[in-house]
Amino acid sequence: MDALRLASWRMHNLGLRAPGDGTPAGVVARLGAVQSQDYGPATWSVGERIAGAAEDVVHGAFAEGAVLRTHVLRPTWHFVAPEDIGWLLAVTGPRVHQLNAYYYRQLALDEPLRSRCDAMLVELLTGRQLTRKELAAEFDGAGIGTEGFRMAYILMNAELNGLICSGAMRGRQHTYALLAERAPQSRALDADAALAELTLRYFTSHGPATVKDFRWWSSLTQAEIRRGLDLVRASLDSLEADGLTYWFAGAPPAAADADPPVAHLLQAYDEYIVGYSESKHLLNVAGLGSGQRWDRPVFNGVLIIGSQLAGHWKRTVGRREVAIEVLLYAPLDAGQAAAVQAAADHHGRFLGLPATVTTTML
């Protein structure tokens, strides 16, 4: 199977070819987790996978706790489903703690102090939701310094220990809440069941993907991944392509070569981009942009046409429209131009605004 076919198959499984999820919670649960250190763009990653989704719907799901946000898988925020947050933290939290160990030492956050901070957070957040600034003031008042990155790691430690997670937004400020209050329905799985669930969830939603891809995404050890594959091998298949072994669940979708081109305006941390390491090249088979240096403002978004990198984009949201500027690697033909406008219109509907598109060659 050639690289373009694999990339198209992957996009289908990620919900970019034909959105099949009806709710933000459905998207997040199916993907296992959605990287979300940039909250606003991450809501677009979720909304793009729901036909007719609006930004307010995703914000509403987050406010209600139907989608939660915490540090899991890697030392960064992810959206997770409340029913999954407990076992996801149980299976990947210890690995993230190991990755954070250097920073705990550098910030003088030894285990006894982190335990004290955990207890304070539970007391402070019982029955209420507080912002980071409010929590930092309480810690400073108790003689626990929060300067630099110290408060961030105090909070991340408590998240990884399954004590706290996101609360509802307060205006534009994020809050923290007790996980037990925010997700009382969270499932508990034993170690093997959690490992099997995470392995199957990844290769079902992100496949075809390699073991190294999964290792990057999950932070699991090689031994844990081997065990996970052994547990779910009956539910997965594999194939060889260009010297790599790709794992997946289910048959590939029908080829769409004859269909009109489809464009996607992806945010920089969309799962199609950050969900892979070894096989990330599948989204850019032509190798466009290697060594490219720009003397222009940063365009963080990624334009995909078909399944391949075609350029980068940024948006300016006004009161009456969203202006989308696109930097292209190659001129667009009429069909591609129409696809980019359709992608912009989709993003505009998400924001509740008409969209305009301007293009420039890199």
C-alpha cells in the first residue's frame, strides 16, 4: 500500500474524511485524548470532526464537564472524556511523572512537599472551582512559593495523581476542580485492562500507525506497548510498507481518488499532525517546506489538501467576518481553490461568521 493511501486511511480513522461523531464528548472519547495546550485552537480540532458543530457547543461541553482537560499521556494538556480520565491517568500518569522528575528537582518540589501541596489543593477545591491565580495566592500565603514554573508543576503533579482537573471557564480564565467532583462517573480499570483499552483506542482511531508512533503519543515503555499489543492482538491487523509495520483495526475505507479534492484548515496541534513520530512523513510525502525560512508573520495552522501538506494559514477574527490568510507551497487549481474556500466556510460556520480567504505563495 502506498504512502498516500495510508495517509488517506489515517485521516478517515481520525474523523477528518467523514465526521461521524455527534458530540464533542464523542470525538474526544473515540480519539482517546486530544492535545489541547492551546485551548481555543483545540476546540476547533474537536469541532472540525462534527458536522455542523459550533464553537459554543464545544465550549458548552467543556463548561458542563462533558469534556475535561488535564495533563495526561505527555507533559501537556489534553481533552479527555470524564469516563476515561481515571484509567488514562492510571496508565500514563507514572510515565509523565518520570518525565517531570528533572523539573521537580530543579524547582525544589520533593515528594513530601508535593504531597503537602496535593492535600492543600483538595482542601481548597472541595465544593468550589478556583483559578490558578487564586490558588497561587493561597499557596504563597502558606509559605509555599509559586514563582516561575513552580505553580504549574504543583498543579500538574496533582492532575497526574488524579486529584484535580479542569473546572468551568470563568470568563476567559480557566479554573481547577476536584476530579472526584467533576467526573464521579470515571471508570476504574485494572492495569492490563487500561493498557489494552489505550492500545486499542489509539490504533483504532489513529491507525494505521507504528509502535514508535504509539510510544511517542502515549509515553508508554516498549515493554508496556508489547504487553498492550499482546492483549489486543486479536482485534488488530498489521501491514508492511516502506520497511515499517503499521497497526490498525478494521478494513481500509473505499478509495476516494476520483472525488473532488477536500481541504482542511488544521490547527498546529491537531492529532493528524502531533499523533505520530516515526510515520509523521505520511502527511508530507513530497517533503515540502524542508529548510524553509520565512520573513513573514508566523502562520501556525496547517493546510491539508487531500491528505497532504499544501501550505499554512492563520486567521483574524473580526466582529463581522473571519479573515483567513493562506501561504501556499504551490498554486491552486480551480478545484483546490474551491476546496480551500469550503474549508474556510466550515471554519466560519464554527465561529458563526462568514469567512474570506486570501492566498500568497511561499
